[in-house]
Amino acid sequence: MNSRESTPLPSAIYEERLARVQATMQARDIDAVLLSVGHDLPYVVGYHAMPLERLTMLVVPREGAATLVIPRLEAPRVVEHPSVFSLLPWNETDDPVALVAQLVRGARNVAVGDQLWARFLVELLPLLPGVTYSRAVDVVGPLRMAKTPFEIEALQRAGAAADRVAAQLQAGEIPLIGRTEAQVSADISARLIAEGHDVVNFAIVAAGENAASPHHHPGARVIRAGEIVLCDFGGTMADYCSDITRCVFLGTPPSDVADAYAVLKEAQAASVASAVIGATCESVDAAARDIIAKAGFGEYFVHRTGHGIGMEAHEEPYIVAGNILPLAHGHAFSIEPGIYIPGRFGMRLEDIVVATADGPLPMNTASHDLVVLA
């Protein structure tokens, strides 16, 4: 069985993260935080739990070291940081939920991770009567949202690796005509790995009318001359994600495609430029959406302008109407407006951007033009 491994980091990083989690717990009157599968766990202690029927649970008290309750057979995969957490392996005949309850007993307010399996929470409820539950994302989420210099550098490295693959696409080094979308997707995936990614998270390849479906699944459709090809791909590199979208046209673009792409490029650039500290997430969305709507394509921009990114490909903050959260230093997110004409064509242009004191910092520099390939 394959498993996800984290890149070992110094204990000091996890000590600092645990301290910030516990400070937030103190401020929110949370007595214990319970983290299982998902990315909050590796963020705090560096360990990715496998999604098993065997419970793995990090129990974080308001003060002192945390405890990682883990199946004994999984314990050898843990890189231990004694100053951050102690390890409590359990045997096949033990009741791990009862072990967690013992560690939490006496707590009044407990925050649980969003991805904790319901079966474990249901088993825990009767063991801790009188406890009030909330979401751990309210504790860990804001900390993960503001990236540290170390994390920004990790995003830059992942973005640069994805850029190199995008440059290969734009240079015509990835054959397109006569291949299926699935074959090109596999090719892009292999190139992401070759450029240093540990895992490929997705590689969307959508040709012609298929590009009008934003999350099209690449299949047996053969790519032909005279059509647009949308490629949206990304992966995980040393625990941090990349995500980029570029379009190429196989031949001379007709005027309707060229005109729409000019609008898209203008909207994407305006949205990136607007992503300064203090701007609200919804204002960054509007910077792209208003241009697209004014050009008459508003009904064809069917999704939010962007999503946060870090250890997960999609996380807070979301660049969407109604989100009045102001951008802060270290917020990392995609800017990816799109125009999708059903049955005809679609296009999207995406960079990852980090809000900094010096202005928006793009993680991607590959050409933003609709590159024409013969």
C-alpha cells in the first residue's frame, strides 16, 4: 500500500506551529484540538495519516506537548519530534477511540478536524458527555492561510517547476495533434515528476469544445488542428502545491477566440494587480469579473476567480464574491478567470499569487499569451 511521506523539517518549525495553535486555542477557549486525516495534521507535526479504518489522532491540549495516537504498524513512518508530541501506538486489540477519550477527559470545548471520519466522532461522543464541539479549521485554518517565508519559498519552487512544464507546452515540445487528451495528460504528469514534483494532483487537458467544461476529465478525444487546447495542471513538491493553466491554439485562432482571449488576459492581469494587502477577496474577484462582464462574456465566467493554495491545492482564502476577508501578508491563492462557450470552446488563465508588502508576488511567469502552435 502506497503512502504519502512528508519532507522532514526541523523540530523548531513544528514547535513554533504548535505554540501558535495553542495560543489560538487559549484565545478561543478551546481545551483540546483533535486532528486526524487531512493536512492540518502534517502542518502541526509533519506526519501524513493514511486514510485507514484504523484511527490516527493528534490530541493537542491547550498547554504542553501533543500526543499522536497511532496504529502500531504505522508508527515506524513517524519522524518523531519529542519537543512537539509524544507517540502513543495502539495494538490491534486496543480501543483507540477510548485512548483519545482518556487524553481529552475533563475538556469542555473540543475542536475536531473537518476530515475526521464520522464513525470515529460518533464513537467518541458518548465517551465525552457534556463536551461542546467546534471545527478545528477555526483554530488551524488562519495559521495555515498566512504563509511564512519558508512556505512562500516552497510555493515558488513548486511554481517554477510547473512553469518549466508550461514552457515546454508553449514551445511545442509536448506533441498534441493526433494524440488523445489522456495521452497528453499522462505526458504532462510525467514531466511534472521529472521537474521535481513528488505527486501529480491533476493534469486537465481539454481540446476544442471540451475546454468549455472547466474540470473536464481528459479522455479518448483526439486533439485536432484548428482548435484550442486548455491545460490545467499541478502537483505537490516537498509538501507544497503548484497549479497553473495555460492555453495554446493549434493553428491560426479565429477572431472570436482571439478576441475572447484578449479579454481574458486583460481580466487576469487586472485581478493579479488588485491583489494587494488590505484588498478584500471579493474585490479581487470583481477586478476580473467586471472586465469579462463588460465585454459581454459575464454569463460564461461560471466559477470563482481563485482559491487558496499551500499544503492543499484548494484551501482558504477563496477569491469569490461575498468573501470580505482582507488579504494579508502571506496569503497565497490562484487567479484564474475563465470564459466557457458551451459546445464551442473554453479558456482559462491561471497563476498562483502571494500577497506581500511589496505587492502581489506571482509564482508563475510562463507566457500569458494564447501561444500559437503549428
